[in-house]
Amino acid sequence: MEKKTAVYICTGCGIGDALDVGKLLEIATDDYSIPICKEHPFLCGPEGVEVIKKDIQEEGINTIIIAACSPRVNYDVFNFGADKIVERVNLREQVVWMQPPGEEDTQMLAEDNLRMGCSKANDTELPEPFKPEEEISKDILVVGGGLAGLTAALETAKAGYKAVLVEKEDRLGGFLTKMKKLVTMPYKELSDTGLEDLVKAVEDNPNIKVYTSSTVEKISGAPGLFSVEIKGNGNSATEKVGAIVQATGWVPYDANKLDHLGYGKFKDVVTNVEMEEMAAAGKITRPSDGKDVKNVLFVQCAGSRDPEHLPYCSSVCCLVSLKQAAYIKEQNPEAVNYILYKDMRTLGQAEDFYKKAQLDGNVFVRGSVANVGEEGGKLFVEADDELLGERIRIEDLDLVVLAVGMVPSTQPDEIPRIPAPEGAEGADEEGMIEVTPDSGFYATKALGLEYRQGPELPTLKYGFPDSHFICFPYETRRTGIYTAGCVRRPMETAKVIDDATGAAMKAIQCTEATSVGMAVHPRSGDMSYPEFNMQRCTQCKRCTEECPFGAINEDEKANPLPNPTRCRRCGVCMGACPERIISFKNYSVPMIGNMIKAIEVPEEDEEKPRIVALVCENDAYAALDMAGIRRMQISPYVRFIPVRCLGSVNLVWIADALSRGIDGILLMGCRYGDDYQCHFIKGSELANTRLTKVSETLDRLALESDRVKFVEVGITDYEKIPKIIEEFMETIEEVGPNPYKGW
Amino acid sequence: MKYFLYWGCSLEGSGANFLVSLKPVFETLGVEWEEIKDWNCCGASVSYAGANDLAIKVLNARNLAIAEANGGYDIVAPCSSCYIQMVKVNHEIQEDPELAAKVNSALAEGGLKYNGGVRVRHVLDVLYHDIGVDKIREKVVKPLGGLKVGGYVGCQSVRPYGEYDSVERPITHDRILEALGAEAVPFPKKMRCCGSGIFLPEMEYCFHLVKDILEDALTHGAQLISTVCPMCAMNLEVYQPRINKALGTDFDVPIVYLTQLMAVAFGGDLKHDAALHYNIIPPEKIIQSALG
Amino acid sequence: MASYDPSFAREVFENVDYGEEIKMCMQCGVCAASCPLSMRMDYSPRKIFVMIRAGKREEVLNSNAIMLCTSCYSCKVRCPRGIPVIDVMHGLANYAIRQGYTPRKKTAVFGQEFWKQIYRLGRIDEKDLSRRYFFADGFTQGIRNSLEMADMGITMFLHKRMKLLPERPIKGIKDLRKMLDKAAQMGKGGGGAI
């Protein structure tokens, strides 16, 4: 579009008092030939906004540069429609609130920020939403017909959308079919499972298509454009869906590994799952001789919270044992239940059910099992009772129930192996290598995605599909695919229903956003998407391998095949490409490069160093703003450039900066690793890896590698900002000014 | 305002200074009171060794039934043990109709019945909530001149129901002391047990309890300790020489009843109205020097 | 190795006043931490409760813990399950004495003499109670006890803190005794005054 640009500088919030606004306006007018440059004392107020709107209407302004507060605030106020470009220059939080007023350096900082803003606005184009040739589907595929799957399908239908439900067994219900009763809100008594009603509601619903005795064979495409092949009953069917909910549930931990607790040795030692099945089938009796049950002992945390088995807690086993104790008491009020526990984990209102179990006269012993044995046809358990302070023996037991934990259906029995890529270490004689848990090749078959990065959802720990659990717990590492229920975390029925409802809602959100060309999350509403100039592509495969979301497929010749609806618009591909062929309409390699070139670099003798800080917009930029809000003062020599993710940082920017005489480059981004914070999963980790290659280059150019530094900054780390900047400035002072200044 | 005054067994004997000083205080404040006809002992805290729980409840229910039948006024119990025994019976009868039926079937043996209609109040409750510190302050003619008093609350005056004051941080005793012109010294052990009814048979253990309380009050600057329970008064006061001998301390802390201080502040005679000469560790000097 | 025996717990639930309350105990230990005499007890209140559940009958009924409760109510106020710990301890003490156990004999005797006075007179005669307590172990020991505490008695008397005349029974003493007898009969576990 033909741009007509205007610059508006707000002098409120202390900006006018600290800066020479007139000089700023001059720069905009003279250096960047911007036709309209105005100042206003209260730009975000109704009068200020009116000024801008008037110029839009009367002067035909369509590119608006606002030099005022941080872009993180007032974005609703400065919204002039999707057909206008709005660029924000941060003069408040990151200039006048962090620098002394009226000083020369403060003025220079403000001027550079304005220059960068004008340059950026110049390089920005309006994004055009991605419109695929195929029609976008808003139907939802639900894989798995247990409580989570049934609820997701039902909620989808209730919201007015169509659902396709695929279940591998011949009947719907999942584990619910094995349960006698439930314990759920309000946790005062046992409740009915409600299975029949739920299944009927799903089967009767015209908006839900049910496939039983079927599995998903493969899925190709992208959000809004998924093509699902379903095989079952000797037939094959294809469905077109917009988003997917994976609710494939759990399996119980293999009790054969718990022979030290007597499983497999004595017939009367059973798991909680076997106990539930017995209860649901009719009467609970001794498996060995079918006689009545009088004394039962429940072993909690059987193979859970144990580094040799399942290291985690499955959260429901305590309630389940209390429930089963109630079954026993119902059957025979004279029966005695012993519950041998490490901790009683009945969270929240479930504590009421614990109280009921106590009132019923169940015996709670806190301790760990030392030995399980048999004597005179009955079982005995020896345990170290922590509260009594001695070892005890509980005898005359008819049944010992091991409360085993949940393993997600995604966890493979054996770690899969794939052909090792070239140069990889650890390959065996056949050239195969074990995959890591976060690979798309790790999880057991459920979706069969035709994605270059693997057919299943990547996991992080213990086989559970991973999401950024702090910020986006429902999501996964594949856009448009949501997990629900125990496949993503062990949970009880009340939470499963909540979870499935949420996943259905997210899936619907995804299809709606995709249908208008918007990114789903975390850059919700973003209309831009990466475009590839394939002429200069060298098929190096960096973009296809490094995309954290598997958005880019490959053809046989290793050419990348982008799928914009899978994309989260982070720009990691842009940062990876050595030929720089990838760009967004409003975010590109040359754009940031030009911003760096717009910075005025003083001569060496002026003794004013210049630092460029590339700041991730998620946490680090927010932390800077918060430091500003708290009026923390920092060095005036740092120029902050927000980027979408440190993963989008292309190494050419570092070369550009150094060749212009910038003394140091600081990368501020989220934490990575097992406990990662990076909102794009791998972005900051990739940035750090790429930087190691840069230090080699720098050393060869006789430039100190200390000049480039990566720092992890979380949103709560704002207090550390002054120290971080100070330490880096000290390093730069030590290595001295960039010898390329003034070239 | 009219109340039943139930002073219990100890206020005629070891707690005599409490009863003697309470009467003129009530008169000054315009409180009318009446004795419960033919009242019996409340059972205090040690009866469980001789009787089961129901018998102790019936013992107390008799007093409540007589009070209910003769006007139903609120019962004021100066002794904390008597107070808590009756309040407890009241609570449990009101919450458990089965228990109420059992109690009444025993009471019927004596031709009595209790319908749960009487309220039982502590002296501090009546002074603070019914009369109010403002009225108390009005009646003060001889302010206590910043006398540093450790307001010992003890156990059974507020725990476990906390009906008129907080169970963890009570204030009524202190506010009344302040209204008298004294300074209520804050000391954490004011909520600690003095040993109560098992002091005599378990002297050796209880000496330590009292030592901790006295030391804590003195460390926080108390010149003397005021109390509202005859059990506490006796345990804190009378055994001091023995404690000194057994534990090597040198306590000589006067223990007075709150009503004794009130009688003095209301201008009463130190002997006749405040019964200060009943106290074994004499408080007269300290009090007189504070009056100035 | 101790064998877990739930029968004592059942005995306590059925026969001890407030005994069934201990079902709700979750062994948090706040009662033990709040109790002023817990350090002198052989087993803290929390421990007593878990021992009851484990079936340690002799240890519990012989313990000094159940007799050392001062009725300060700190435990009852703080128990997160609302268990009236003091009432359970008193109930256990009463049960132990009825069953013939004599933990802390002097304290038990004091309490028993207290109750006997109430039964006899309807009120407590403080000096008479002390006298009976001192002489509970026989005449010679009684003289010794009295002499030891004589100074206290004299001081109290001189300060008008001791009633001279003996206490007379209340008018309704016969009715009171009938009521108490009936209550003893109806008591938990067949009650019975001692």
C-alpha cells in the first residue's frame, strides 16, 4: 500500500519534562521526511485520539507512529483498524522512567528509539491473512471415547459444532465401564458413574459422528485443513476436520514389576484396577478361594513416588482406595480396612471424603511396607509405622490391594529407534538411534500425523505430551491439537470433565481463528505468516528441523513445504535461515537490520559506548517495562529492540551491529531446558546454540566473544535488570570500544 | 440488669477475696444479682476420676434447671472452672437432643427439667460487653496511676468456645485494666495453664508451669498479676515460697483479683471493699505507690 | 514385633466417654505441641491416639498421660478435626480407673475424693477435701503430709482464705444423689460411679 505516515509524540507521564520533544519532532521531519509530526500532552485521552483520527480522515494517514508509553499498554486505545499500520516507540517505561531527565544521554536514547521506530514503520507492510485454496473445516476430531473424549465431543456439539469421535474398543466409555461407583463433588458419598446417560447423550446427538472399534490411521494437513483416515470394522473412512482433541487416556502401571509387594506371588494381592473390576462385576471375594472378605489392606503409593518405578504421584489413588474401602464396608459393615499410606492426598473438598472414611472406622497407618507374606491361608503385612515409631505386623488379611498409578497411553513400552541422521552420535550397528522424549517419534501411535517431525505429540517428562504448562496448559507442541484427560496428567473424574470441556473450547477457538487467517496462540490475532523466497533456498533443512511446532514439511528434494495454519509465527525459521529467504510482512531480517543501522553510533573518543539488546517480547520486554515502572535506573547506552522470540534472531544482525561499531550485543530471553519458560518451547535454546557458532567467528575476526551475551530473564526477574545491564557494561568497558567504529 | 451470681465452692474459701471485692464492684456498677437457690458444686476439672461424663453433666444441669425455673436470668460465674463446666453442658445439650433427653431423664429423678434456656456468662464478659469499659472508666475515682499489671487470662476463661473474646489473643481483661488507669503489660504466657485442679497432687510438674508464667510476666515489666479465677490465683500465689525453694527462684509477686483492683479504683476501702489484706503476698505497697 | 489389633479401639469407641471422637484424628500432632504438660507425659496425646488404634491396651491404660491433663483446652481449640482431646483424655482416665488401673495414684485419689465430697455434700469443703487427700494412704502418712503442708494451711487461715465451719450438705442432697445415680447407670459402657 502507499504509505502516508505521521508521528505523534505524547508529552504526558513525564516525557515532556525529561526530553527535548522539539528536537525529536525535527528528526522525524528532517531525517525521515515524515509529513505530519505532532506532539500532544495526553495522547491516550479522548482528545489526543481525536487528533489522530482527524488526521486519518482528513489527511489520509495510514501509518501511525506513536512515541509514548510501552506497546504493552493502551493497545486498545491506539487501535485504528486492521488496515492501518501502528508502530509504537517506547519513550516512557524504557526511557524517561529509567533515565535522569534533561541529560544528553537520555535525549540520545530517545532519539535513537524514534529513529528505530520510523525505520521499522518504513519496512512494515500490512499482513494479508492466509486463505488456503481448500475450504476450512470447523469440525473437531476427538480421539478416544472415554470420559474425556465423550465430554469433549458432547461439549463441542453443545456449542454448535460437529464432532467426530473415534474409539478403539467396541463400546464407548473407556475406564468408566470398569468402575462400580465414582467419588466426585461434593465428596460426601459415593456417586453413580453416569456412564449410560453420557453414552446415550453422545450417541443420540446428531452433531456427533461415532466410530467404534476404529483407530486413526493417519492425519495429514494442518489446522482447519486436517484430513483424517479412520480404519475399523474392515472399513476405511476419511473425515475433514479443523482441530483435534487427543483423549486417549491411561493404562495402569504394570504391577508385575511390584513383586516385592507380593503381586504375582500371592493370588490375594491385587491392584486397585482389579479390585474395581471385581466390585463392578458383583461381589468382592478372595481371588484364591472365592471366600468372603473380612480384612483388607490397601497399600498406597504402590510403585508411585518411587524413583525405581513411577517417580510421580497419580493424584487419584488415595481417593480410589477410600472409595474401595467404602465398597468393602457396604458389603460387610464388620469388615476392617487398613490403609497404609505415605501421605493422604485428598485435595481440596475431597478432604470431606477422607473424613467420611475415618468416621466409617477405617484404620489409617502411616508407614512403608517392609514385607508381604502368607500364613495359614491369610496374608500378613509388616510395615514400619512412622507414627507409632515401630515395626508392626497386620495379620489375618483376606485381600491386599496395591494402589498403582497411571501411565499415559502415549508412553511407549520400549523407546523407539529411528534411522540416525548424518553425524549423529550413539547410533547402533544398524544405523538406528534412540529418540528423545521430546521427539515426535516417541509416543505410541494415536494420531499418525504426516508431519516431517514425527507422527505423534512430543512429550517432556514421564511420557505425558508436553505443553507450556505455566502459560498454556491445554496446548501441545502441535498447533490445533489439544490433549484432554489423563493422557496429559493423572486426574480424577471431576477434573477430567473440566479438562475435556476446556480442550473442546480451545479446539473450537483454533478453527475459528484459522478460518480468518489469525494465529491461534500465543500470538493470538496475528495475521502475518512466514513467506519463503524459494529461489534462493539451498535445502539446508535448518528451518524444517528447527521449527518447534513441526509446521514445515519437506518434499523428496528437501525443499521446505510450509503450512501456515500450523505456524505460531515465532520466526524461529527466520532466525535459522542462513540465506535469509524467510520473512513476514511485518517482521523481517532486513527490518531489524535497518533498525540497527538507524542507531547513531558516536565516535570512539566521545566515550559513549553503544549496546544493542535484542529482547524477547514475551517475558524480557515485560521485565524491562516493570523495571521502568519501578523507576529503576540503568545505563543510557543500551538500545532495546523487541523481537518475537530469541529464536528468530538471525545471526546477520549481530554481524550488522558489530560492523556498524556497536560495542556489544545482549540477547535477553526466556529460560530454556527441562523447566523451560520460552513461550515457543525451543526458541531461546536455539538462540543460545547459534551464539556458540558466532563466538567462533568473532574470535577469528579478532573481536572478543564477550561482546555477545545471552541472558535468561523471566518476567519476575525485573529486579535483576539493573545488575544485568551493569555487569554487561563492565564487560564491555573491559574489552574496550569496537575497533570498527567510524568505518 | 439482673443476674444469677454463681460463686461456686472456692469463692467462700480460698477465693474469698474475689467474692468480697466483687460485691461492692457490682454495686457501684448497678448490677443486681441473686443467688441460685440451693446450688451445688460444678464438679470443676478433676471429677472425671470419680464420675463418668454424664454424671458431671447432670450435676451442672441441676444448677441450670433451678436457674431456669426461677427467673431464667443469665448466670454469672466468677470462677473460670465453674463457668466452663456450665457453658460446656449448655452447648452440648443444645447441640445433641439425645444427650438432652438423657440428662433430663436423670434430672427427673429430682423433679427437675432443663430446656436449654439459660445463658452462662463470665465476669469479664459481663463487665466488658454488658457494662462496657466506658461506664467502668466513669466510675473510677482513684485511677491506678499506670500501675503495671500482668493481666493473666489463663485457660478456662476463654477456651475452648471463645464466646466473648478471642481464644488466641484475648483483650477484655487488658481493656478493663486500662479503663482503671493501669497499664496492661503484654506477656505471651498469659494464656498458659497454671496447673489448675491437679496442682496439689502434681505439684512438682506444676511448679514449672507457674515459674514460666511468673518469669514471663516479670520480664515484661509487670509489678503484679491480676487474675479472674480462684484456681489460678491460688496456684500462682500461695505456692511461691515452695517454688522458690524447689527451683531456686525468688518470686514475691502479689496476685490480685481484677475485682480487687476495681474496688480500689472505684474509691473503695482497701480492706473492707478490696479485701487486700486477704492476699498472702501483700499488694498494698505497690498499689498505694501507684495511686500516688 | 507388635501385632496391630483393632479390638482395643473398638473397646474405646464403645465404652469411653468421647472415645469415638478419635476416629477422626489425622495425627497432625498439634495437640501434643500445644499441651503444657506433654513433655512430662510418657506418651503425648497424639501418641495415645495412635496407640489406641494399634491396640496397645496396657500401655495406654497405664500411661500417666491420661492423668496429667490440666483441662486447659489448648488442644481442643486447635485440633483441625475438632476433637475434644481433653474430654477423651478424661474419659480414658475414668475408664482406666474403673478397669482397675491406677496410673498416677495420687491424682486419681484426689479426683475420687473430690467426687465423693460432691456426692456426700453437694459442695466442696476445701479443708475437708485436703484432709481426706492427705490421709488417703493411712494415718501415719496423713500426719506427715499434713505437717508438710501445715504452713500453707495456717497462712490461708490467717488470711481469711479458709472457711472455719464445716460445709453442710445442700438441701436437695437426696434428690441430687438420685440424679447422679441415674446418670451413672445410663453412662457409656454401663458407667457406674466409682
